[in-house]
Amino acid sequence: MIPPVRPRLTEDGTRWLDAAEAKVKADPGAVLALFPAAGRACGRGPLPETGWTVDLAVRATLLTALPLDGEALGELLFDLYTHGDTAERLGVLAGLDALDGRLGDAGLPIVRDALRTSDTRLIGAALGSYGAARLPAEAYRQAVLKCVFTGVPLDTVRGLDTRADRELARMMADFARERAAAGREVPADIWPVVERHPEVLAELTTELPSLSSGAL
Amino acid sequence: MRIFDPHIHMTSRTTDDYRRMYDAGVRALVEPAFWLGQPRTSPGTFADYFDGLLGWEPYRAAQYGIRHHCAIALNPKEANDPRCRPVLDLLPRYLAKDGVVAVGEVGYDEMTPAEDEVFQAQLALAAEHGLPVLVHTPHRDKAAGTRRTLEVVKDSGLPPERVLVDHLNEMTAGMVADSGCWLGFSVYPDTKMDVHRMIALLRQYGTERILVNSAADWGHSDPLKTRAVGDAMLADGFTEADVEQVLWTNPVTFYGQSGRLDLADDAAPAADYAGNTIKRGVAP
């Protein structure tokens, strides 16, 4: 969920966020002009021990003030996302988890778009708890494989506990075989997924003993 | 030698160029929106282009240790196609973005009434958004086009120090110097301006208000021309401080008027990158 950001803001920043939230509550369209200004108004420094930055949390907070739900909320968020620069797109993706109950599936087009990009920041941000919970199984597996393939660390990817099924383990094992055949490094992140399915693990390590996870 | 290329179209360049630019000392650049070899026919393709200038291209640049900002505008050539006119309605949203440090390239191509209208509308947008302006001067009938450009800028009420008039040559530099606007020179392999003429112009007009760019794009051009000018300046007896002023401080001062230039930590890539993308698993 969104870490509390107000304690990190200056007086001017707090005033800006208070006013921005009030404007957005009164008129959802006001978010279009406020959203890009968040970093300039409130700062972009890190929020310690959260992995978030100030502008990211301010943008996500601003979205929770929108007096909309369902399709109407999804359409406005998609508009913000699609006309947003990378920081704004990350802000929309970061807001999805907190809006899950109000959005239903209406935020999925945003998650799917982010997963189609080649920007690893967007790919990683698409697999927060919203995307992890709502993507269909095939899309979730492809997304996790894309993370491993592009070097997005799986420790920030949500949903593996419940969704890392045998088919995903099979895909990871095949990816390892492909990399091994090419003489390239096998990313360590495949192992937590493969190890959940001992028979897939056994098959892989029998075939390629040098690849056992313990050896890495 | 630290270099800020104030005008280069990286969308048309390769990762090899980014690598060579970094090796030559380029640490920051501005990519202004312009026309492509193929004319566009709808505002949607402009939106995708602008999104690329704000998303993918800065990300690509960061992999090579180069800070990427952009300027956004409807260029004069495509301003003549009525199908592209709705691009003007898109601009206010884009001019609000952090990575946008100027309105540009605006100006004239053939000096048509449509170009007049779109140029003036965008100067007004620049005033409204507190942004400096990058003005392209026409390739053909340049002196007349530059004269008319300066009149329109003057009538707009924008302070001249917020306006950079680009692609100048021996015929047009003097009138821009007299106007109080910044002087931009695009150093090309064959056309526009070459390194030796550039040195003579720096001797004549001084280093205070001159910006040198490669304007490298999809045509015959060279992204290392900024470095070539720096080397030629030193060989000609300019000091390292003179070179720093022309190739770094002047662009920073001009675009810094936007209040949005972010050059902190300018060598750190935005994120690690591997796989089926630009680094393809190999560190640059």
C-alpha cells in the first residue's frame, strides 16, 4: 500500500497536496494538470525504507482522492497513464493496489500496456498486488518470465506464492535450458520458481547437473 | 571535456551513437520535436512520438550515462497539413511534463500563413508555461526567414533571452546577435555550418550567447560534431573555460530557464537493463 508521504513534505508541499486532493475530489478532471506537476511541487527524493519516492507516493495518494469507481475510474487512469511520462506512468501503476476494490478489472488495460513495454521500471511496477491478483494465468506467467528475461528482480514481484504453478516452473526450466545451450548465465531468479515444483527441478538438474541451484 | 548537445534527434540514432557520444564527453542533451523523413498525417502519431521523447528515449539515453530532456512542438512543415493542426490541442498536456524544458522546434519552413499562425500560437503557449523556445530557421530563403522570425518573436512579447534562434550562418548571425536572442549553430558534415566557419563566428561574436549543436537526425549528420568544435576551439587558442561555456554552461543557462533541467547524478543509469532490449545482456 502507499506509504504515508505527508511527514516527508515541506510546508509548501503539504499545502500543495491538500489543495490538489480537494480539487480532485471536487472535479476529477483537475487531476490531468496536477498529476504531472507532483514532482516539481513536492519533490522526488526517496521515502526511506519503502522503496518509494516522494513524487510516486504523492501521485498515488492523489489518485485515491478521485471520487470515481469502476469503468469511469479505469478510463481516467488509462488516460493519465497513456499521456504520462515515465514517472507519471509509474505513479498510476503504484496507485492500482490501493484502488483495487473500487476498480475491479477496469485497471487491467494499464497493467497489460506496461507489460508490453521494454522499460524494466514499468514491467516491474505492473506486477504489484493488483496486477498479480487480476491477470489471467497465461498473462501472469508471461509477465514473470519477462521479468526474469529482462532482469527485473522477482523479489518485488507479487503473487508468486499463490500463482507460481507447474506451467510457470516448466517455462523457467526451458529458459534455463536455452541459456545453458547458448553458454550464457542462467539468472538466479528462476530457482525459487522451479524449486516449488520438485519434479520439474529434478528433471532439469538431472539433465543439466552443472545447473543445480546450490551451485549458483 | 563536458558536453551538452542542445539540439539532437536521438530517436533517429543508434545505441552505438550513444556510446560514442558518451566517450566523446556528451553527458546531457535536448531532443526537440521535429519532422521526420516521412510526413505524418494524424495527431495520434504525434502523441506517440511525444510519448517516446518523454519515455523510451530518456530511458535509452540513461543506459549510456546521458541525461535526456526534450522540447515539444508542432513543427512548421507539418503545421501546413490541416490534418496535423489538432496537435496544438495536445500541447498543453505535454508542456506540463517534467522532461520538457522548451517549446520547439517552432518557426518557419516556407513562411506560409499557416506557419505564421502555428508559430504565434506556440510562442503564446511558451509564455503561458514559462518555457524557453527553440526556433528553427528555414533552410531556404534563410535570411528573409530569420528576419521575419525575429519580428514575430519581438511582437510576442517574450523576453529575447528566452529564445534560441537556431541553424544560423554568416548571413543571419548578426541580426540575431542584435536582437538579444541566443545564437544557435548546427554543425554538419557538409551543409549548414562547418567546424572552421564556426571558430571564425565564435571569434567574431564571442562565447557568451552562442550554443553549438550537432542537430544529428535521420539525414547525413554526425553526433560528434560538438566535440569536434570543442577540439577546434582549443587548437585555435580558446581556453578550456571558453569551451566549457559554449558546450556546457550556455545550454544549461538557456534550458535552465524552464526550472526543469535535472542534471543531478548525471552518470547513473535509471535502472539495470538486460535481455531482449538495448543492452542485450552486455554492459555498455
